[in-house]
Amino acid sequence: MSEASDPPRGKSVVEETSCVVVGGGPAGAVLSLLLARKGVAVTLLEAHEDFDRDFRGDTLHPSVLELMDELGLAERLLQLRHSKIRNATLATPDGPVTVADFRRLRTRFPFIAMLPQAKFLYFLTGEAKRHPEFRLVMGARVEELIEEGGDVRGVRYEGEDGWHEVRAPLTVGADGRGSRVRHLSGLDADTIKTSPMMDVLWFRVPRRPEDPEGLLGRFGRGHGVVMFDRDDQWQVGFIIIKGSFREVRAAGIDALKKSFAETAPEFADRTEHLTEWKQIAMLSVESNRLKQWSRPGLLLIGDAAHVMSPVGGVGINYAIQDAVVAANVLTEPLRLGSVKAEQLREVQRRREWPTRVIQAIQAQGQRVVVANALKSGQPFRLPLLARLFLRVPLLRDIPARIIAFGVRRVHAKV
């Protein structure tokens, strides 16, 4: 953290705006779009040169689609090529068990849309560019916070053309689970870990027309497989014991393919094209949240504030809801040119309880399903209480509602 009088390497080009958002993921892009629509000058900084990175979360839940509908964007968004997940099913020795059926939800969008995140981000930033208050800078690697008297007043970043300063009454860190802004702020000193129980290997296998639709889960015999319907492909999450990736890789890719075939035997012939490790991405699963999401002049949202487990695929959902609440609370103060510390704390107050609840649910799901499946060499059976829960009409749709909308529905002030 550097004072404004302590310049970084080389001379900086100084710019001013009302809000600088660091991180061009779903949370940062949605927040920037909402602010620009309200006439708030916003600069969005993305460290990469483009959005085209593989194995990112590609799920757009009904809550996100409802938000896009509130903004008048859902129809055009869904014109982009996508697939629909209408249910989530676990395979067990007792037969398939539907744990979430989105078709029964009261919404215009009773499905999860599987849309490559890069396309979603290009769509959002393209819409934001319609507003003169929005500015997007790609390849902007934030290295320092600008501080004055302990208050954050912007960031310094390095681009291809050298160093820049962006000064603003508010800086928002939306730069994901490896957040540079969170580290620079010192807020990561107080982190609450919730459920670090697994790691996930991501890869793709072909999907055939006769395959079932939706989200499939296979657990047992020491492994877990989650498969997302992506039209002509399955996006596979192969779950392994926390910290075991080195051993898995040392055993070789053929051993991985064999483990996948044992866990999901009906898809055993789909891994022929997997020949090298660069086709596989490893996600280290570490669910946590910060005790404090803000400092004067600085707010963290999304994974920068609370890293979510992939259980339920709700990370994007919650990050975007953070962005919506932040826009609802902070638009008017930003118009007036001053954001108070208590207004930043209000964003956390509204979002912390839903985050804590969903992380507790995820942790329980990992204990009941994932952890037991990874530790046991036996086929996985859903606990009797869970099976009974899913058979009761008044209860069976609760998992689908929580996955689809989170604990509390959020609406944008449009």
C-alpha cells in the first residue's frame, strides 16, 4: 500500500472517475453496467487482454436471468448459443435421484443457462459501452492502492503503455478468489475458512444426442464426478481429495481416465481425446469469507470477499447479487461524489447473512456427499433422511430454489 506521494516505478498518467472497479468478471462487469446506466462514471480494469479463458463458471442461474430481464437484456442474451439445465440428478445404486428440478420454479426462466463466461462478459461490457460514463481497460495489472490518510483513493496499474493512476471516491475489488486488491488492502488478515475439503479437475468429453440432459452427479469408490450439459459436450468436474493433485498427476493421465470410467461407467468411452494434462485444469477449492469487506474508499465483492465452494455452482449467482446490492446502495452517494464508510458496511450487512447461510449449506453438502464419497471405497448412497426430504412435496423444491435464487432474492433498482 502506497501513499499518493510515493509514486511507483516511472511516471504515471493520472485519470479521474467516480468509481474504479478492479476485475472484469461477472461481478465487476454487472456492477459497472448498473452504475453506467445510472450516469455514474466508472472505469473497469481487467488484468487480462481478453475474456477468453477456459474452465470458468459458465452457469447463469434463474436469478441472473431475471436480473437481465429487469434490465431488458434477457431476450438478447439468450439469443447467444447456450444449453439449458432443467434438473440435477445423482446416480445411486438405488437408481437416479433428482435433487433439484428447476422446471417447478415460479419464474420465466426455469433452468440454468450454460453459456461460456467469455460470451457473457463480452455481452455485458458491450452493453456498458453504450453508455458514455463507462470505460473498459484490458491488460491493466493493478499493483498498488492509492491512499490518503488511510482512505483508499484509487489504484495504480501497469498497462502496455506504462503506468497509470485512476483516482476515484470508491474502489471496488471484484478480482476473484486470488484478489490482488484484497491482498493490498490488508483485509485478508481476517479470513474465516468454511469448507476446504476437495479439489476439482476440469475437462470436457463429448456429449451424444441420446445422453440425458441436465446436471449429472456420480459419487463413490473414492471419487466424484459432476457433469454439466454443454450441448455437444459435457463439462466434467472430477473431484479428488484435497491436496492430492500431485499424486493423481504422478499416476498418469491413463489412471485418471480409468478412475473416471469406474465412477461414470456409461461415459467410459468418452475420454479417448484426453491425451495431455494441458487439457485439464485444476481448481483448488477453498471456501472462505472475510470478516470485513470494506475500508474507507474500498469495497470487496464476489469471490474477493467470499470464496465459494463449487457445490451448487452458485458462485457467479452470489457475486452478481453482491454487485446488484452494491449498485442499489452506492449509486446515489457516487452521484454526490462521496461514499461513507457506513454505506460500504451496509453492502456487507445485506449480503453477509445470505453468504454465511449458503456456505453452511455447501459445507454440509460436502460433508454428507462429497467427503463420504471420497473416503469410502463403496458406491455412494444418498442418506435416508435426504431421500425422504426429496419425496415430500412441500420440501422437495427447496434445493432448486436455493440453487436458483440463493437464500434471498435480489432486484436491481432500474
